[in-house]
Amino acid sequence: MIDAIITAGGIPQPGDRLYAYSNGNSKALIDVAGKPMIQWVLDALGDSKAVKNVIIVGLTAKSGLTCKKPIHYVSNQGRMLANIVTGVNKSLELDARSEYVFIVSSDIPALKSEMVDWLAKTAMETRDEMYYGVCPREVMEARYPESKRTYTKLKDMQVCGADINIIHVNQVTQHLDMWEQLIGNRKSPAKQAAVIGWSIAFKYLTGQFTLQELVERVCERVGIKGRALIWEHAEPCMDVDKPHQLQIMRADMEEQQRAAIAAQKKLAVKIKSAATKAMKAKSKEK
């Protein structure tokens, strides 16, 4: 089993597109269909067979969050990389034998437990140091046609990145300067490519790489063993960065809730009907 680190330190500031929805609180606590956005993520992690502990970076127990797995809170360090490092250190404090951790964004409310399990099972087929998920454009736009994501254009496909990934714990002690720049430019694939090297950046910008070629070149440049995992589901890659994406997720999760309630009512009717038939059959036997 693997610990999950949720990064939840971001607080929208005046001028931020989600500021009006956060009321000065963490972005992770913005309401989505009656729950804080992060609570949906916790529900998925809590039901996952692959998750051991959940480490939340940037919130406290006062947030009132719940999870079926043990929750541990650590304070916001002010920068994404520092938050990840702190989360990994907490995982090692809980169990010095920890090898891998999930790095999970707090703003992917449509995440499901079976998706978390698939990621763990697929990743652990090999012994790499980083597993980074990507979602093909056609998968994202089939599920969320109005999402307006930013895509990396490759020779063989267009992809956007996932917001739940797996890293080896050794990554918090290696290549920290480069990781700082890569994470800082995570919303700009072109800037990320430039950090890795201009020859790679040029080939990336001109669409000369396939996904596998890009992974190989980046891993060679950074000095790690990495693997790209292609998602067949859009939900792990559908984060909430803009108001229209928040509205999409609110509507989507509300629809899922209605469908779940309808399914529960239908099941209750079937159970009641079966019980009635059984009682009638028993009565006839008498």
C-alpha cells in the first residue's frame, strides 16, 4: 500500500479567477455539490485498496475533513516542491520503509477509487522512479467537451497531464533545482521543455517527439527512470483552475449524486419486491 500526499496549500488571492468562490479560504475547500472539493478526493482515496495513509499539506484538522484512511496534516511550506518534500518526509516518518507515494491535487473531485487502484497496479508493474499520467485529448473532450484544457502537442497525440501521479521517495533528495523549475512551470509545457534543454524544447515545440521519445529524452536529461501512463479516463486529469471548470465539475458531481440516489431507490424497490414475493410464497406454503 502507498501513502497519498494531497497538496492543498493554495489560497486564491484577489485577482485570481477562483477568488470569488473561495471566500478567502483554501481552494481545496471550495464547495462542489455540497462538499469541499478536497472531500471528494478523500472519498476516492479512502475507498482505494492501494492507499495506506493520507497526508494533507496545507490544511488542519479544523477543516472538518473525513476519510476512511488515517489522515495526517502538515503545514503549508509556501511552494509546491517544498510541500511535496514535506509530505514525503511525513510518509517516511510514518514508515521508514516507504518507497513510493501518490502525489495528488486537491482539485480533481471526479476522481474514483478504482482509478487510484488502476494507477497503483499499472505503475508497480515496473520499478521506475516516477510515473506521470497523461490523458489524450480525445478522451478528455469526450468526457468534458467544454473543459478547454491546455494540451501538449506531440507527433503521435495531444495530451494533458494527470493530477495524481506516483514518485519514488528518493526524488525529494535529487535534482531539486530542476524540479522546482519544472513544477513552477507546470501550466506551461513550453517553459518546462526549455528548463530541460533547448534542443528538447525545439523538438517539442515543433512536434517532433512521440510521447515515448519525449519521456526517454526527459528522463535521460534529468537522470531518472520514468514512465508515462496513458489514462483511459479523463477524471484524474480534470482539475479545477478556472470558473468555467468549477461550474462543469459542480454540474457533473450533482448529476452523479442524483444518479446514485436514483440507483439506491431502484435497489430498495427491488429488495422490497423480492421480500414481498418471498412472504407471499411462504404464506401459500402454509
